[in-house]
Amino acid sequence: MTERGAVAPSYGAPPFRQFVLKVASRCDLACDHCYVYEAADSSWRHKPRFMTEETVRRTAERIAEHAAAHRLPAVALVLHGGEPLLLGPARMRAIVATLREVIESAGCAVDLRVHTNGVRLTREYCDLFRDHRVRVGVSLDGDRTASDRHRRFANGASSHMQALRAVSLLRDDYPDIYAGVLCTIDVRNDPVAVYKAVREASPPRADFLLPHATHSDPPLRANPDHAEYADWMLAVFDRWNAENRPFPIRSFTSVLDAFRGLPSGTESLGLDPVDLVVVESDGTLEQTDSLKAAYDGAPATGFTVAEHSFDEASGHPGFEARRHGLADLCETCRRCPVVSVCGGGLRTHRYSAPAEAASAAPSTDSFDHPSVYCKDLKELIMGIRARAQAPAVARVPAQRTLGLPADVLHQLAHGYGDAKAIAHLNRFHRSLRMLLLAKVFAAADGNSGSRQELVDSAISTLKTLDAGNKNALHDVLGHPYTSVWALRCLDDAQSGRAEPEDFAHLASLAAAIAIHAGVDAEMEVPVRRGAVYLPTLGRLVVGADAGRSLTVRISEGHCDVLNASGWQGVRRVVLPAFSTGGIVLEDTDPFRRCHHWEVAQRLPEADAAAWTRTIPAAWDLLARDHHSYAPGIAAGLSTIVPLAPSLSGRAVSSTARRAYGAIGAALPVLGPATPDRSASALALLMIHEFQHVKLGAVLDMTDLHDPHDTRLFEAPWREDPRPLEGLLQGTYAHVGVTDFWRVRRFTATDPEERAHAGTEFALWFGHTLRATQVLADSGSLTPLGLRFVEALRTTVEGWTSKV
């Protein structure tokens, strides 16, 4: 039976962000604790063994559609089963390629994972997963004794050695795709022995799972009056805690995070809405698959990817029942003092068959009970609280975490960020710019004054271009100073100081997009300060007497103004390693005047040539010597704005918080005899300023500090104290500066420069380490901010032995 009733599309419901794809509906093991094949639900018998290519593509299209509708910067996909590796490498390769191609072409990043029992994991599979950026999780129930209780082949043979071989392969040869291990608890096993076996697998993270059980099919217990599962888990916690928590264990970190008011990160704890949906091998959409342990057909919804969107499926009562926190729990749970941490436990574990006739249909009331593990959850939470000496519920109001995956946050918190991590930030800002454009459209009505007709025409053109020219649209909106313009429009409209000429810039955007798209058009664009500006392309200087607008004609991507006298095109430095093909040297955009320093005017050819020589040399140095930063810079830095040099000769550089992807700098010129030093100086500025870019993006997505704290704090590198965010920004930037000089001590070819690098490293090492302590002691960091700063401190302290 299902809970499905007459359901209308739920377009206002929260979006799904996690998708479990049952790509294989059979398994090569016969584990007797399996909730798919050994529990109440028998629907697997009627499903195809493997998901077809057609179903995979349709699922990907539905996910892309869902992500675009909700402007999701990223989604998480888990390839599951059964055993997904039964697909074979060729079929697996086709599936992951299709998923990435379809979803990422819609502008949404994909966190792709596969979960396996490890039996069939080979180097061929690992190479495939590395090529397609798929991380691998393995089920490992502990040592041989623990594993052999349940994880056996159909003939009774042990699978333990195969699982050990799989985790060893990942741990030793493919750590970059190693996602972690899952361990299902059996209280008959020695908890310390199980923990040791998991620890020896050196997982990047682990989780200990309660076996799926219900009130109708309760878990194994020697004494029903004892919280045996809590005792078992606390024995593991004690050992893990005594070893200084060598790897994250989600069962524990979720409880600790919930104490601090953070999301639990798991549907089995906490009151956060669940955003997960399952796609079965036949394309049917289901709720969380643990419900298979409740009754036959429990996870079913009646929806399919062939016929229904994810928004339609989202209205199903089963999904609704996991969105309303306390209101979805029974009276006993709502009165419980630890409910904000446990959240009532996993919904599956709250199921009890109807007390009436055996034929009575299960309903939502069947889940209106405390968890079958209620006593265990309460004892576990109280035990961890006592051991961690954490407050009961120390909530941080309004702490946002907008789609920052744990692995991305981990990299960025340590001061780094590879190409994949930066691509996640890029996609968030792409979605943000689309949202800003929509807000500018709305604000333009009534704020465009005498330019209203031009603005209305531009909006109409932009909406037409949006329909079939997504790449061109994103090319122009991706220009960093488009965000500066949009936010300026919105700020001024809100304050009542709207500038019609700013809204008229919509016509310039439309013209630039039309040129990129190669469409035919004739449109009116504004003249601003004696010039027509086309974002990403350049400007045409027409003079102060040219009037307020100019008609431009576009045919097959060619525009008449681009060849006109007075045209000043944007200069580009070609760097193939960069995601955009190189760096734009931006000296024409009017909205670039948002940096702390004065921007340079249009560069004379000789100055531009100096830039185009020095940027590639600086990049070569970064790519050769600074592997922790170069991939991220190549993935996220698109634009450099030349700044006016300082009269004192000091280095000049800047980042504008609203201009994601851009930095400003004055070209370091140290004399014709020292080109290497000029390149080195620019490389340092690029690392320094891109650190600010990264942290600014993180702060756009999550709260690391209390924004209402107006106190000033010691900044070791300045005489004047700084606001908390300024100190955090400076600390993050100087982690990169310290690391630059750390490496430069050994890579500089000039002995004098190596000696200078040693002095600089010692200076910035001390300053940065001190700053992390000031931040940690401020009392105004959020729990996530504290962890972020602790990670920065760990990074810097790791260089101590090299001072």
C-alpha cells in the first residue's frame, strides 16, 4: 500500500537537493540485514536488473529541469543498488558521463558518488571514477567477526577480504575519490574491535548506522529494558574521542553540530527538512529507501521520471511529512527535552503496523510514534553531551549554509580550494546573478524615469535571448562587474535614489549578449560619459555631444560599433589552463570603480603589453610552484582590473566583495633587469587577492561570524584595529601569503630573493597564527566559523617544523 492520494504539483515546496539513483536492482551478496531484499518490501522483484540508458537520460533531464527551476547551484547524486558495480565498467561509464553532461550543461554542479559493498571494486573502476570525479563509499561492518555475521555471499562465504581489499585500494592508491565507509551496528559485536577496523581503513569520514527496524519488527536486544545500542555507540565514541577524533563520524558529529544549532547533515537526526528522493531502476520515484523496512510498498509514490517532474512528486504526503519539523512528530516526541537534537529519529524507525485487522492499510498515522530506538537515542545524546560538556541547545540564530558541501567547505576552510571546489562557488554565483537580473527587472519598473522605454525594450530583448542563448547570457552575466551594477541598481532603488542611467545599462547587456549569441538585431543602447559600453567586449568613445543613446546593428555576431573609429576592445591574455581560456584585462567597464584604490584609465599600448607579458609569467610560476592555489585560481579568476600605481611605490591590489571572479592590481614593475621578480610579485598578489575572492563567496553562502558585532580587533599586520570580518578576510588572505613565501624560500633562483623569502615567511607566519587566535577568542564566530578558523590554524601550524 502507498500513502499517495490526489496530489497537485507542489511548485512552492522546497526543492530536492539529493538524488539516490538505483542503477542496479540486484546484489552479489545475500546480507541477512539488508532492508532492500530481506525486509517487508518486495517491489524489487518486479524491477529491471539495471536502469536503462533511456531512464538515466530522462532522470538527468528531470534533475536539470528541477535545478534550473529552483536555481540550485549544485545537487548531490548517489549511485546505489542493490550493488551498482554489477553494471560493469562500460555501462557505468556511460551513466556517469550522461549524468554530468546533461545536468552540468544546465549550469548545476554535480556531487556524484557511488556506494558499493566493495566486492567488485577494481583499478579499472577506480580509474573510471577518478576520470569522472565520482567518489566511492564502501560498506564495512568492522572486523572479520562482525562482517561475517551478515555480509556473506549466497553460498555462505565471507565477503570480508573483498571489502578490505576495496578500502585498501581507495586508501592507498585512490584517496582523492575515497568518500568513506558505512558500518551497520550489531550489538553482539565488540564495539572497540569494530571501531579499530574502521579506523584502520583511514576513511575521510565514517558513519555507524542503526539497523533498520520498526515497532512491528523490532531490533535485536538481549534486554528490552536497556539502551544497548546507546551503550555500544558510546563505547565507540569514547575510543574515538580519546584518540582526538582522527576522522569525522557522522553519527557523532551530527549530534555535536545539533548542540551548536547547526544542521545535522543526516535525515536520521535533527529537525531539518529532508530533501532526498530516490529514483528506482524502472524510473519510479520513491521516498527514502529505508522505508522498505516498514511495509510492502511503503516508499512508493506513484510518480515516474517519464511522466512527472520532481516538483509534482514533491507534493506527495510522504515527502510533506518530513518537512515540518516538530509538527510531524508524535506528542511524546514533541515533549522530549532532546527532540531538537534527535528530531524523533529516522521516520522508518517510527513505524508501527495498524492495530486493527491485518488487512488494514498503513497510513501517515502508522508513523505517529516515537522511534523504536527512542531510549537509545536519548541515552546517546545525553551521553555525548556529558562527555563533550556541550550546552543543551546552543542555537545560533539565522546561520545560513546555502549548499556548501562538506568536502568543499573542508578545502576552503584550510585555505585552499581545488578546481572542483571553486567550480561550486562559480555555479552559486551564476545562479545569484540570474536572481539579481530578475530583481533588477522588477526594480526597473518605476525607477527608470525618462529611460523607461529603452529599459522596457531591453528587458523584452533579454527575455527573448534567455530562451535560447543560455551560454551567451551566462558569458555576459558572468562578467564580475555585472553584479556590481545590479546591486547598485537595487541599493539605489531601495533607498529612493535610483539612477535611470544605471537601469539603462540593461540595453548594453542585451546588446552584448546578442553579439555573443550571434543573432541579428538592431537596438538602442545608452551613451554613458561619452561612451557606449558593451560588457565583456569594450567601449566605443563617441564624445560628450553624441546624445543619450546610439543605435547598434548586429548581424551574425558582428556589430557595427566594434569596427568603428574610437572602439576600445577589452584585452584578453590567453591562458589555456583557465576555465574561461584566460584573463580579461578590464580597463573599460564603468562599474569597475568599486575598488579601494583608484582604477587606471584606458591603458596605453606599452602598458598593456607589459601586462600581457607579466601575467603569463606569473601564471607559469603559480602553476609550477603553488599547486595548492593554482587550480583554484585557474577555475575562478576571470578578470584583472589595472589599478593606478601608488606614488610611494608600495604594492597595490584590491578585491571588491561584489565582483566575484575579479581582482584589481597595479602592475609590479621592478626594473627591466628583474622580470622574474615582477612575475613573482604579481603571482603573490594573485594568490593574496584570490583568497579574498574565495572567502567572500563563502560568506555569501554561510555565516561565519555575527554581523552585528561592531567591535574592533587587533590585526597583527596593522597599527589600527579591524572589524571582525576585515580581520577574518585579512587572516584568510595571509594564509596564502605565508604559504607563498614558505615555498619561495626554496624555489627562487636568486639567493638574495630566497633570503628575503625566509624573512617574509617568518614575519607572516607569526602574524597569521596570532590572528587565528584573536578570531577564535572574539566570541563572535558562529560554530561553523570557529571550525573554519580552527582549520586555518591547523594549516598554519603544519608549517611550524619548516620555520
